[in-house]
Amino acid sequence: MTASPLLPPQTHTGAVTLRVRDLPRLSEFYRTLLGLTTISEGPNHITLGAHGTPLLHLEGDPNLPSAPVSRPGLYHTAFLLPTRADLGRWLRHAVGLGLRLGTGDHLVSEAIYLNDPEGNGIEVYRDRNRDAWTWQDGQVQMDTKAVDVEGVLAAAGDTVFEGAPAGTAVGHVHLKVGDAAQAAQFYAQTLGLDVVADMGSAAFLSWGGYHHHIGLNEWHSRGQGAPSTPAAGLSGVEILTPDLSSLRTHLNGRDDVQDGSDSLTLHDPWGNRVTVREAAQ
């Protein structure tokens, strides 16, 4: 593993922006589900976060059509909790809400899955310590097994969920694309991510030796191109980095890149908008 030459190893995912049809319902759902709080709001948008850190921007438009499952865009937003006990407290809370949940032990992490009321995928997870991850030939070993739910709940003891704990973050974002191999090449060459797990129909990439900041799959969207009209679902993904200078030089002259004073914005071949923003870590 070598650090990305385009972005520092501390680079990580930031807030996700969703276009939603029912803004009041979706904002209340995420507040109730994750214990997020309102950071800012206007007539057609709400920003939710944890302890002052924005994690989710919701843009409301009741006229948007729903997105078919085959449309490229969001597979899930993955909210990272600091500890196994935090995951246990949240899981007991989510069970109490009567939500339909799935699980996945990925060796590097333990994850719980569900959808929001408009079909946007959600993952809530905790990482195992990095010294418990297995690397071979530059690839991190991941799998999908059943989570030890009783163990996760036991880690919380008798404590209860009291809102998103300090340190809650968007740990990674998983996208639907038309071609996973092409997408992996695009993200590696454009943003300097390392491909850390290549599974054929899916690829996982990161900066700084993380198990993944960006997931890409073609499971429902194989062969699809960029959508020609807007729909509910993903509007954009934010990447936060301490230093944009190398990436700015790398992307200089590209007419598909919007260069702001502290950010660079581009779209992948399937229309997914990515904004890399310089921010103190």
C-alpha cells in the first residue's frame, strides 16, 4: 500500500446530498433513526449532522419522480459509529422502531442495513481495529457473513441510545454504476484512490489504507449510462481533504471540473457528482 499522490492519506468522505420527494418526512426519519440534529434549514433544504458536523443534506422537490433500482446513483450511505457499544445501543434503538434490518459482518467491520422511506440505502456500522484487518497483495480481505447480533447488543450493556455519539461520521459511500471496472479506473485515475478490493462486479477504493471510502457496484445497474433527467436519490458526495493542491494540478485544464476557491467538483461517467473540499482535519 502506498499513499495517494493526488490526495493526502487523511482524505475521507464527508456529507452526502439527497434529493427527496417528502422533505419533512425524510428529515424526521433521519433525526429519529440516527439521532441527527438540524444544523441549517430553508424552505426546500435541511442539513442534518452530529455534534455540529454536517452529514446529510436533504433537498426537497415533491415533483421529482422516484428512481428505478437500475438507475445509477446511491447504493447506500454508510454512517460510521465509533465503537461496538455505540452500534449495540443504536441497534437496540432501531429494533425498537420496528424497522426491517439486514446485517453483514465484513471482517473489517460489523454493519446493519436498511432503507429510508424513499428507498435510499443506509448502512450503520463500526470498524474493527485496523490491526485485525488482513491484507494480501495490496488487497484487504472482506466477506459478508452474519453479524453476531447478540454480541453487538451485549457490548452496549444496559446503556441506551441517546442520539448520534460524538465522532459519528459518513465512513463511506457506495455507488451504483454501469461498469464496476471502468468506475474503479475512473476514481483511481481521477482522484488518486487505491483499489483495495476488486470483486469483479464490485470494487472498493480508499485513501490511506482504509478498507474503503468509495464502493462501486453494477449489481442492479450494469450497462446503464448517466441518467438524462433528474430523479429522487443521490445529488452529490463530498470528499474532505487537508490539501487540494496536487489534485488541482492533476485536474487543471479539464473542462468537466468546476474549480472553486476551496473545492473541485466533477461528475463520474454515470452522473454521480463528487465535490472534493479542502477542510481542516
